[in-house]
Amino acid sequence: MKLNNPKFQSRPAMLRGWLTASSAALLLGLSMGAAHANEIATTICAACHGADGDTPIAPNYPRIAGLQKEYIVKQLNDFLSGKRKSDVMLPMAQQIPPDQIETVAEYFSQQKRSHGKAESRVVASAGKVMYNAGNEESGVPACVGCHQPKGAGFLSSTGIYPRLSGQQAEYVKEQLKAFATGERSNDQSRFMRTTAKRMTDEEIDEVAQYLMGVDD
Ligand code: HEC
Ligand code: HEC
């Protein structure tokens, strides 16, 4: 197409040379970013989250595969600033070169998210009702309103609502309890602190069991 254009043919060698060099540089630039993110994932993050971010080593460690890139960037920055406190994650976030935070987040956001299996189907179905309807009596809002059907999560001008589908039940329970006590306080507009404070331990368990088994 473009190479058939007479203008291009009048300066063929120089132009072809330039095109090759610039596309090589572009490819190299892109793959270097990916390679670096890959290296950080396999040398640092893999030890706890799995290299794919989907195979955490402990039941209370999160799957980070398939979380939105913007959410991962926010959490890493919150760990770094101390807005979200974790003795485990702070030193890990500090090992990521600041200019690689975006590429590492991109890498994990693109990994495949799988899911586990609820321990009890009865408990999980109670959790599904809770997730979709909340508890009007105690004022727990429906999770679906912010986290979307089946916990798919979404981004909007009002906030970053993380994917919850398939997340490990023990991790979800710990986070909800941490929001309830205020130990985790990096949620904008206190959305999660207000919500979790109104939930009973039983409701927390139910919703966590539901989410663990769900595929969005
Ligand atoms: C030594 C174990 C360990 C290593 C290594 C580790 N993490 Fe974590 N990560 C955790 C734990 C535990 C949590 C949960 C922290 C909490 O309780 O709030 C977590 C939480 C996170 C979260 C928040 C997830 C969410 O759903 O909010 C992100 C994002 C994350 N880690 C990314 C990374 C990245 C990127 C690396 C590699 C640079 C990494 N982690 C290395 C243990 C680890
Ligand atoms: C008004 C909107 C809103 C509602 C309603 C809501 N959430 Fe959230 N939730 C958020 C936001 C925003 C965050 C991200 C906080 C942050 O930036 O760290 C979040 C984070 C979470 C997290 C932590 C995720 C992680 O990976 O660490 C869990 C678990 C959670 N929500 C569960 C629930 C459950 C269960 C319900 C229903 C009982 C619910 N949420 C209702 C807005 C909401």
C-alpha cells in the first residue's frame, strides 16, 4: 500500500531503513516493559501470589489475577503510603521500581482469574441472596450495586470497584472484618467501612463462601 506510493519509492533505501529501525525500537520497548513486569512477578510476587497471580500459597492470601489495573495501582500506592497497612505487602511494594508499578499492575490484570469451591452450597446460596439484596433491616447495601453481578467489578467516574469473583473466602472475610474495625481504611467515601460494620459474622461468612465459588 504505502510502499507503492511513488513518493516513498523515490527515497527507498533511507526510508525502509528508518521504518525498520523505528518498528524494531517500538517492539523492543514494548517487550522490555513486559519482560521486566514478568521478571518482577516471577522473582518477587510469585512466592505468595503465584507467578500468574492466581495461585496464592495461603487461604487468606488474595488472588490478584484479573483485578483491574487501576485497582492494583491504587493498592500498591496505598501500601507504599501507609494508607493500607500490611507488614507483608509494604516491603514487597517497595521492591517494585516506581516506573514499573503500572506495567506490573497491567501484567496481573491480564492474567486469568479462576475460582474455588464453596465449602457448603447452603451457606453460599445464603451469601448469594445477601450479595444481591443486602440486608434492609440492618442497612447493609446490596454488594451488587457497586461490585456488579457475580462480583465482576467495574470502573467509573465515582470509583474503582474491585473484582470479587473467585476470591479466596478467608481473604474476603479478613478484609471485611478489617473494614468493620477500621483497621483497613483506604476505601473512598468509607463505602466498605460503613457496609462491613453492619454485617454479622455469619453474613460475612456467607458472602465470602458465595464469592469464592463464583465465575463472572
Ligand atoms: C510474602 C508474601 C507476599 C509477596 C511476596 C507479595 N504479596 Fe501481595 N499480598 C500479600 C498479602 C498477605 C496480601 C494481603 C494484605 C492484607 O492483608 O491487606 C497481599 C495483597 C496484595 C494486593 C492487594 C490485593 C487486593 O485484592 O486488594 C496486591 C495488589 C498485591 N498484593 C500485589 C503484589 C505484587 C505486585 C507483588 C510482587 C511485587 C506481591 N504482591 C508480593 C502477600 C504477598
Ligand atoms: C457503595 C459501593 C460499595 C458497596 C455497596 C460495596 N462495596 Fe465493597 N468495595 C467498594 C470499593 C470502592 C472498594 C475498594 C476499596 C479500595 O479502594 O481499597 C471495595 C472493596 C471491597 C473488598 C476488598 C477487595 C479486595 O480485593 O481487597 C471486599 C471484600 C468487598 N468490597 C466486599 C463487599 C461486599 C461483600 C459488599 C456487600 C455486603 C460490598 N463490598 C459492598 C465499594 C462498595
